[in-house]
Amino acid sequence: MATRWTDLAYLSSGTAAQQEIFALLQRTKLLVPLLAHRPVLVGTFPIGIEVPGSDLDIICEVKDMDAFGKLAETHYGQYESFEITRDAAGDGEGRERIVVNFAVSGWPIEVYGENKPTDRQNGYLHMVVEDRLLRHYGESFRERIIRLKRGGLKTEPAFAKALGLTGDPYERLLEMADWPEGKWADFLAKQPNRL
């Protein structure tokens, strides 16, 4: 899976927050213990729509939850607010997930793992769709999303509101991830200016 999201170098020339995250990840080597699990930074920071309190979301492909939990405790257990939770992934497939939370240098971090390739996990797919929309609609749209998030909406509901999407915003954005180019072109052509 070689994509622009798997090489964190893009952060080094991004926003001030992205550069700070890049420096943090380089300095602490937080991703090194996760490399066998194909970690990907997803969520708001990679696409520049973070708000105060946003955490760094790292997704991983995890086949053995027990071993991953031990790895997390060994490498991250010393950090502030360390906690591990396990439950069903909520994807309707009964897939188990593990979530590791901790904070480093004031940055809240969430490491999410499920037995699914990272480039097929919901967090990744949502981010790719959101990035495409942000690139298409431009800076005014990005600012609108940030305003909606500052007003209390989560990321996917903010996109759904800004785009006038109905139904479950998480599902609507996931559907868009698998659209062929023609369907994307039709959708974007039919959407009014989203400033």
C-alpha cells in the first residue's frame, strides 16, 4: 500500500500543527513499534481540519489483539492517560477492535487496530473522501468544516451538513470511497458551490 498517506514526509512541509506532529513522531519514534501493523496517521491532522482537542489517530492492521495489547503496554504504557479498550468494531461484521489511548507532550493519541488492511478501514476511507472534497471545494469549504467542528460537530457529520447529505454521515462518506470516477464527476457537477 504505497500512498501519499504512508510516508509522513508530507507533514514536514504542511501546516504548523502538521510540522509539530512530524517533529513529535520523529523525536519519539512512536510509530516504530507499530511498523509490522502498517500504521497510518488518519483523521483531521493529515487533511488540516483539526480543532483544539483533536487527537492524533493512528490506525493499524491487527491480527492478534492480545499480542498487540502487550506491544502497546510495553511501548506506550509509561505515557500519561494510557488506556486500552477492546470491543466489537461496529462494522456489522463482528470484527474485534482494540483502541489504545495515551498522551505525549500534551498531544492526545489514539491507536486503533482491527483485523483489516489499514487502507480499507473506515478511518482511512473517510479521510481519503474528505481530502478529495477539500481539494475540490477549496479553502472556503475547509474553513466551513472547521467552523462546524468548532461548533461541536464531529468530522463526518460536519462534511454531511456542509454537503447537504442525508442519512448516516459515516455511511454516506464510506459509500463515496468506492465510487467510480464517473459517479464522482456527476456528484461534484451537481453540487452547488459549497462556500
